[in-house]
Amino acid sequence: MLTLFQRFSLSPRRLYQIESWGPLVIIFLALALRLYNLGYPQSLNFDETYYVKDAYALLNGGYEREWSSTADDRFAAGNPEGLLGSPSFVVHPPLGKWLIGLGMLIFGAGSPFGWRIVVALLGVATVWLTMKAARLIFHSKIWALVAGFLMAIDGVGIVLSRAALLDQILGFFVILAFVLLLKDRKQVRLQSWNRPWLVAMGVALGLATAVKWSGLYFIAVFGLYIVVSEAHLNFRVQKNVEAKLESTLPKSFWIVPSITQAVRNGVLVVVPAFFVYLFSWTGWLLSKDAWSRNWADQAGNALTGFFAWIPTPLQSLWHYHTEIYNFHINLTASHVYASPAYTWLFMLRPTAFFWEDQDSGCLFDTASSDCVSAITALGNPIIWWGAVLALSVLIASWFRTRDKTIVLLATGLLAGYVPWLLLPNRTMFEFYVISFSPWIMLILVAGLRAWFQNSAKPKTAAHWIAGYLSIAALTSAFFYPIWTGMWISYDFWRLHMWLPSWI
């Protein structure tokens, strides 16, 4: 079957150049979109007020501490002062903040570029991993380029890569784990402990969970996918043996090895994930005054009986985790940009990260319009709405085709999206989609690919797809000012507010 670009009558030499240089071009595009004016705004942006200051505290003591009320202003002035001695109760594991701190260690704690550079580079790496996943799934360099291009130009990825928040870091580790899962699928070894890609996936998922507990959903879903897919493979092996023997074997022939392999896989994934996660708390464990660090050393708190052998620092860490858990399950505070999960795929309530205004001195400045600088975590609507359509078509087709690729692509949504649908009362935000946005791009590519392959006129379909990608690119160029905080006129900003709920 001819590829998408071959339908444009490209010469083999030109096609080879596109396939060879295309990934590099897309990576440079992702870099440019994410690194341009990365140090703006100078002030702590949205939840950076928590994570940047926590990162600084980790670098200067190994655990999070309280700050003075003027700390944000001092950070904005390039002079990070105001760190207090009392410990702070934080509700996310420390790894993401350590990574943010790495940039601050290199470029200075007073540098907004330093706050954000590590997240930006991980955002670029996420684009590369999305291409890698597409290459492994679709067995096509061209469709991998399409997936990478869509990921590179989407607004959610751009905005979250330009902010020192935890969510893009989480997104990087979970798509890394998915690529490792795909690598393992290429060389499945039933009834074997020799599964290096599976161990690596466990490490990646442990790192994801050490950024945000949302990584646990990916451990559960990826693990379940492996167990079910290998059980199905054992079932097929039994059916093939039965066909050759012309007799029926007991069900235990495939059920027992499926169970034993599931146990092996659980060990290979969960054990490295657990120890990686525990290691991320080293700074807290080695400290003396972190939040709840000495809980088990206080009278009446330490475990007794069978569990008394557990070191008190680990008992204190367990208690701290119960405090974090209680915080999350009871988080129902109202927020002006809170958004229920069922609206996320449609981009109905994007989160405003930053807003400033001034009288004049901006792009499209007019005497009747003020100037604004706004950063809104809004996905490219042409991409996201197209992906919703593709998802609907693929789900409908699955009942007819039972396509395994659709099931594989669904794992990202099942892990990154569905759990939030089950928490309707919790405070949540639309930018959480960054954790599963690579799968949105892969689903959109799967839809475009199916359209191309099933079209009666593939050349016409190829031109329509090229036109769609061009419109998506132009839409990203149009929205880029409100993804990066460019100074534009208020009237021009209003042109970007296609829905009332975006304001």
C-alpha cells in the first residue's frame, strides 16, 4: 500500500529525505515553540508559586518549607529570599520539584528560564517519544512524523512545557513508559523473567508516580493490559495445539501459565516502581525536621506487634502519605477555572495561567483597545475536536473489527482520563490532559490513517489530510500569542475567545 506522501508523487529520494530529516525538523520546531522567550513572565506563573519555591527549599535542605508572604515578589525580582525554618505540608511527591530545581541549580534560582528549562526540555522529549510510539504502533515513519508534528504544535503541550509545573514532567514519564511497553510487546517472552523492557517500564512508572500519584493509574492500566494480552496469547497457543492434536485440552493449560506469568510481570513492574518511588523521598528521609518526619517517634504513634520491626522513618512516611491521601479525596474547593473531566476533550474551560494589561505598546495596538499579555492552557481546537471525532469513529469501528491497535491506544485514556471521570466532586483542571495528550495525537493519527487506507480515492484523501494539517498549523500560529503571553491588543485577544467559557 502506498504511503501518504507517495500519493503526492514524491520521488524516492525526496521521500527518503523527509523520513530522515523530518524527525529532526519537528524536534527543532518543538524546541523553538517551547524555548522562545521562556523567561517570560518574570513572576511566578499560576502554580509555579508552589513548585518553584518547593524546588528551592529542596535544594537548600532536602525538604519543603514555609515561605514569607513577600517571597513571590522577591522571586519576581530575581532575589529568592524568604525561606523559613518551619516545614511545609505538600501534597505531591518530590521528584518533579527536584527536576525543576536542577534547572535552578544550573541557571540560578532567580532566573525564570532556570525554573522552566527542565520542564521545557522534557516537553520536547515528549514530542520525540510520541513519534517513537507512533513508529512502533503504525510501522510507518510518515505517520510518526504526523503524530510528532501534531504534538509539537498543540497548545496544551506548549503552555505546560513553558511552566514550572509537575504535569508535563508526569506526561513525559508516562509516555516513556508506554514506549517501553511497546518495546516489550515486540519481544514477548512467555514464562520468562527475562523482560528488560518491562523492568524499564516499571522504573519509568515509578518515576511518574514520584512526580504525581496519577502515575498509579498508569501502573494499573498498563499492568492489566499486559496480563490480559498475554492471557489471550496463551489461549491462542492452546487453540493451536488443540487444532494440531485434534483434541480438547483442559482450560488449566492456558489459565495456569497466564496466572504464573501475571505474577512474574507484577514483580517485574511493581518492585522497581516501588523502590524508585521510595528513593525519591531520600531527602525527606534523611532530614530531621520535614513535615511529619518524626511522627512515629512521638509517644503512642509507633507501630506495635508484628509490624514493630518497620523503621520509624518509614512509619512516619506512611503516616505522611495518609495525610496526603486525605487531602486529595477531600479536595472540593471551588475555583474559577475548575473544569469537570467530561468537558476536557472538547476544550470547554481552559485554565488561564497569567494575565497582565497596560495602556499601549503591543501587537495590533489601537487607540480604543488596551494591551494584554495572557497565557491560556488551551489546546489547538482543530486538533482536539478532530481527535474527538476520530475517537468516536474508532470506538464504533472496534465493535466490528476488534482492532488490537485501538485497544492499545485506549490504554492512555483509560489511565490518564477515565479516573478523573470517576471523581466528579473533586477540584480539577483541564490542563491535566497533558498526561494523556500523546494518546490524543496517536488516536487522531489512527483516524487519519484509517481514512486514508479505506478511501476509494487515496490521493484525494491525502490532499484532504494535508489540508487538515495545514489548517491545524495555521490555527496554532494564530493561538501562539495567548500560549506564550505575547503583548497583543485586547480586541485581538477577544478574537481568540471562540467560546464564552474560554473567558
